[in-house]
Amino acid sequence: MNTLMGLINLEHEHDFLEELTYFRCGAAAPFAGRYRLIDFTLSNMVKTRIEEVAVFTNKKYRSLMDHVGTGADWELARRHGGLFILPPDWNDPTDISRGDLRHFHNNRDYFHRSKADHVLVSGSQFIANTNFDDAFQHHLETGADVTLISVQLNESLPEHVPQLRLETDGAGKVINLTNDQENMHAFTNVYIIKKEVLLRLVDQCIAFHKDHFLFHGIKENLHDLHAEYFQYDGYSFFVNSIESFFRHNMNLLDPDPYRELFFKNEYVQTKISNEPPVKYRETADVKDSLLANGSVIDGDVHNSVLFRGVRVRKGAVIKNSIILQRCIIEEDVHLENVILDKDVRISSGQTFIGSKDKPFVVAKRKQI
């Protein structure tokens, strides 16, 4: 029986969220009030009935490990299979591999142990709430070596610039991956590949001193591979910059995108946190905002996203901002177009105003 195993490859994902990735990798960045970016990838894999998922981490992965734990919140705490966090561990003195090929080489036993015949590979920057059952079925029916998951862009935004574009032959076969910005057929960095093909290409890349599996293993061998594509048409977006992070958090304050992302399919799973509901005091004025449990509001919150445990004192005004966990906003503070990382404290009377295109960002644990 054909089955899938999962791989979340973070090796080539850069620290793209400025102050928000000073102390964590991008996959662990908080999003939408109570989630992390990796929650969407993990949830999509679980909904595809994948029972074993590995994460290739690169650096600053402590926050990621704390969040995912044993994988129990995604039903991945299993006796057989489950969740594997695989940080860099280069102990083979004969190893000549580089880049993400080092992860593939040093964790080859993860692939050999599994009885799965195919691997679903993803990053953490493509955000959607879905499963890949239809894509996998297409992969099997076409007999493809690799099936690339794509989306059709409706407009060109800055976060789309890094995304590779698919050139096809009109019959579903991928013939090239390019950076042609006029091509709106974008690759999501999610693909399904036969396990035997993956291992063969890994060996080939290492033998020729390559360092990027997608570019050198797949892109450079498209002429020899049977490469198909499967277009995803549901609600989705990319988060790969502070601007896209801010914009897509703000977009979720509109009920329609929020319903599209969270209610069209099964729940997005995340680490469970047991906290009391938001407490709104008599002086609170909250409009068009998304607030997570454990917050206590005495001031004004308009068109903003507040994570768990935020305190907003009397007279404080927060507009068009994202406030992460356990921040304390003292009296008579004014924040507009601002992102505060976790555990920031803003003292009384301060004013910080950014712009929608370039929000003002404060790193975690700062006291201002």
C-alpha cells in the first residue's frame, strides 16, 4: 500500500522576520493570536494521515522544540512513527555533504526505517488549511517521480518574489522552475516525491558536492524526472517577510479571510494552553480585533491582534498592531502599526507609530 511520510525542511529558510527571529527560527514565529507558522504545516500533514514527520532544523530551534514538544497536540506522540526534531548533528568525519544534503545524509535512517513509499516535503512559509489527499492521489495516478504543489497568484506581492515559478508543457508535466516574475504559476515549496528517487538524488547531489536538494536534486534534473504539478485552489498565502507577516495578520481581522482559513476545513492544531477567557474591564473599548485567552483589557484596542496574556492598562490605545504573549502596555501608551514580541513592557506615556508598509518592531523582553 502506498503511504506518505512527512519532512519539514527548514535548512534554507532564512531569519526573515527581523526582530521576531532574533531568538527563534521563522517556523516558530507566532501567528494569528495563538498559533505558530509551523502549526499549519504540521496540521496539514496530520490531516493527510501522515503518522511520521521529521523536522530538519538549522539554528535557533529551542523555541520550536518547546512549542511542538512530543507532538502530542498534533496526535504525533506515537510508539511507532511520530514526530522527530532533527537538529544539526555532524559526527561523521567522512561526510562530504553540504547544505540541506547534510541533513538528508546524516538522517538517512529516518527514511530507511519507514515503510512509506513517498515523502511529503514542505517548508513553513506557505500558509493554508488543507490536506494533500488529492495531490497524493494525483501523484499516484500519474506515476510521477515528484509532484510539485502550486498556486495561481491573483496579484504580484513582495512576498511572491522569492517563490519559484512553474513552466509546464500544457499536459501537467513540469519542464522548468524559474524566477520569471511575469509567470503567476507559483511553487509553494511543498512537493511529494518517491522515497527511492529522493535517496538516489541525495546521493547524486553529494557525489557532485551540491548543497541544495530542491535546486540541485530536483530543478537540475527535471529533464530526467517525471515531474507533475498539482494546483491548490483554496485560500492560502506566503509569510516570508515582516511586511507579509503584518499584512496577513491584519487580513484575518476581516471575517471572510478568517473563516476561509480556519473554518472551511478541519481545525488547525496548536499547542494547548489552558488560560481563562479575555477579561474586559469597564474602561475597555475593543473594536475589530482578535484577542487570545488570558488577556486583561482596561484600555482601547482597535483593529489589532493580541496574543495570550496581554495586559492593556487604562488610558492605553492600541491601533493596527500585533501584540505577542504576556506584553504589558502601561497607562496612556499609544501604539499604532506596531509589533511587540513576547514579554515586552511599554512604560506609561510612551508613543510608538510605525507605518503599514514598515511597522515598528520591538524584540522580545524589552522594557521601554
